[in-house]
Amino acid sequence: MATDAPLVSIETHDNFFNSIKALCDKAFQGQVTIDNAPGDSFANKDLIMHVRKCSDEKLEIPFHVGDDASRTWIITKTGSGLSLKHDHRHRDGSHDESTMYGGHTLDAGWSQAQSFPADQYSKELFVSSGIPQSAGNTWQMFIYADKFTYRLIRQGREFRVDFDLTAPVTPPPAPWGYSDENNE
């Protein structure tokens, strides 16, 4: 009987992934700490990340902005690193035209920090969506005992949200397109 090939990974990726996985079922309040092109989409809104669903290969982390539950970060072990995708949904659960963009680690990173430069799918999506400047995006995530950071950088642009891991908050309802039944 044949067995499946193992899903291989390296220590820094495993440590980073497992540090986030250890927060499963918990939610945390965040605040924008850097935004060099501020707009109204994050102003005066509660920012909540919820480490909602965790397996040995995938983490689903909804990012609620006020009553907007359209965003879920998906971190996946791929066998050649870590992938970060942004699942964007409409209120009715249907996928946004701009969804599943993200990137893949290109190096070992660190146990506390990983970078995800835009992958080819994302670059082509951004160009066809009329936002070609986003093709240079790199998303970064940092995890420390007291803080989780989500950061977007590209030439001329930086956006960063820091979440306080010392004070869990009540988890929000399921993000749009997901269900609270059996945490699916």
C-alpha cells in the first residue's frame, strides 16, 4: 500500500506557523500603527483578528474591520514554504472579484517574522483590476508573545496593524461566506 508523500517544512516556518496556531479560537483587538496613505476604510473602526480555524497545514484568520467581515487571511504550508492568501467575500458570501491574492515565502524568514511577496496570480489580478502598483506588494506578518503584526509594503506605501495578544477579546461571528456551524 502506498503512503502519501510527507508535507515537508523547515524549522522557522514551522515555528512561525505553530506560534499562530497556538492562538486558535482566540480573537484580538488591533490598531493601525502606520498608514502613509490613510483613508476612511479603517478609521474609527474596531479591528479584530480571529484565529478561527487551524489544522496542521492551514490557518484561517478572519480580519474584521468594524462590521465588515469580508476578509480572511489563509496561511498554508505548501511543502516549499508558506503561502498567504486573502479571501475576500461579499456580505452574501460570494467571492469578491479581488480575492485569493497574496504571496509565498521565498526564504527561511524567522520564527517570529515571514514575508510574502506577491505571487504571479496576484500580480496579474492587480494589473487587470487597474491597480498595477500593487504588483509590488509584499505582505509581512510578525508574531511575538505580546503582539501580532500584519504589514503591507511596496514602493511608496506602508500599512501596518498591530494586535495586542495580551488581552483576548470575544470572537466575532463567522466572516462572510463562512459558517459558525462546526466551525466551517
